[in-house]
Amino acid sequence: MRLDGLWPKYKVNRPLSENEKAGKLEQSKWQDQPFSDLIANGYDSVIRLNSTYLEVVDRHYIWKGFPSLALLVFLVPPLAMITMVVFIHPKMNDLKGILATIGMLLISIVWVIAVIYVLLTEFFKWTHYPIRFNRKNRRVYIFGYDGKIRIAEWEKLFFTVRTDMKDMFKDNYIFCHVLSDDDSTVLYTFTLPIETSTKSSSKGLNQYWNFLCNYMNGDIADNVAVMRVCPPIEGRREGFVYGAYHWAQSLGEIRAFLLFTFPLVPPLALTRYLVMLTCKVPKWSTEVEEECVVDPEDTVNLSAATNPKSLLGTFRIPNKAERSAFDARRDALRAKMDAQTSKDKSKRHVVLKDLL
């Protein structure tokens, strides 16, 4: 739930740290990880999936609206103090009272300015910052936080899990660096749309890494098999209804807790919707679209257009037959990936769970 990347911005034009080098993930050796299932529904991040490219959201899209709601709550105390000073006119009969009033007013104004400054990391920016992975030409297209489009070669990108990022949430996520020709200087940084909030949890990161690398290197039928819903944000703003669905899904991941977390859904959905209304919709350049032309005969083309007619059905607890079918599919994926796993342990690259 960190805002880094948006605020503060990632540091660039710097050498890779030793921590980043230690956490490097090799795109060509993804099968060498101990097996973990492909993550269900692509962590609600997949905008479009076809045989040419996979387009996903940025990490900040998942939490969009939450920081703003929290910051709006933080605006209440300073605004209350400013209102009291301006409209109630506290007694200022002596120097002490005058100084106290001026001090309270200055603190409140600085507080409001600081909160508004951080709010602007979400408001009046972009609805999301898409990342497109082209499995045919092996290129990755990044819509940057600054609105610029960057193109990089899949094999040349530097993916890593940093363990030196410490904060109260203990967030962990997968960084990706665009490097200079010397392969050691960071020119641009973005993150994959997955994060875990506990130091010991690497399962979600492993699953998403497998999901991405399986798309780029493996059989995309496995990716299609775990997909259900795509966010309706391609070329348009997300609506209030889907925003509410998004938060209900996020807060109700453990269905037993949904009754307790559901009261948070309306204010979060409303804030998210207001943020989306103020933001511009990202658009790929002509160059990117020309490099990502999809075969008209492609049988795989998942997007918001292929979503279930009713999203409420995704909250339903699966019956015994559905659970058995899911387990069978999971076991088939496990067998396929285990069959590809190298037996030579010396060739294994660093494993996420060892880093975290």
C-alpha cells in the first residue's frame, strides 16, 4: 500500500544496489522455482490477454482511492481548526493568545497544503499506468507515471525483490528496472501489480511471477484457465459499480469477513470513483499499437467484454463439483510445471521465499 513511485518517485540514474542484485529474478529460469499455482484471475490485474500480448495494470491501481480516503479524513482536524479561527473568533486579548492563534492557524494551513500535495498523487493524474507484455516480439511497453511511454526488451529487463524496503506494513513486491547499456545503471523503475503485506509471505509473489513468465514463455492456455474477470478500464474510466465490486473483492477475499468489511466498501468506492473522474485515460502510441496487432483469427481474447454478465456470481462459494474441477486443473498445472523443473540445483536462481 506504499505510494512510492508516485510519491516519492523512484530514484533513477543510479547503480543497482547489492540488495537488488541478490534478489534478481531470471526470466529464462522461471521453471526452476519450486512449484506454485498460477495466481487466480491474475490478481485482478489483467486488462487484456490474447496470443500477442498481456496488458496489466500498475501496482497502484489495486489500492486506488484508499490513500485518498485516508488523507481526506486527515483533512478534518486542520479544517476544523481553521474554521474555528476564522468564524468563531477565539479571544486574543493578550500576546500569548494571539501567538497561540497564529501558531494554530499556520500549523493547520501547512497541514492542509501537505495533505493536498499527497492527494494530487492520485487526483488529476492517470486512471492507471498500464504495462503491456508482447510474447511475440519479446518487448515490454510501459506507460510511465510521467505519462511517457517506454519500450524495453523482455530479456533485458531487471526484475528483483528488494528486501531493504522497511515500513510499518512490511510490503513486498516485485520491482522492474530498465537499465542502461552498461546493464548496471537504473534508468526507469516500475513494479508488477502484486504485493504482500507480511514478511514471511512469498506465495502471492511466486504465483504472480509464474503467471507472467508462463505467459511469456509457456502455454497461455494455463493463464486463460485461471482467468475470470478483467477490469473495464481499457480506453475508458472505471465506473462506480466496478469500483464497488473491486473493493468488495479485495476486502472480502476471506468470505467470512465480508460482513464486517462491507461497510467500508461504499466510501472507498465513492472516493475511487471521484479520483477516476478527475484522471486522464492512458492511450498507447501508434508505434505500440502497430507492434501489437492481434491476429483476427486469434481464439484467445480476454477483456472486460468477456466478463460474466453478473459479477455477483464471482462471490458465490463453489460447490463440490466446481472445487473438484479446480483441484484437477491445479494438479495438472503442477504436473506440467514440475516436469519442466530442472533437476540440477546449481542452476536454480534465487527463490522468493528465501529472500523474504
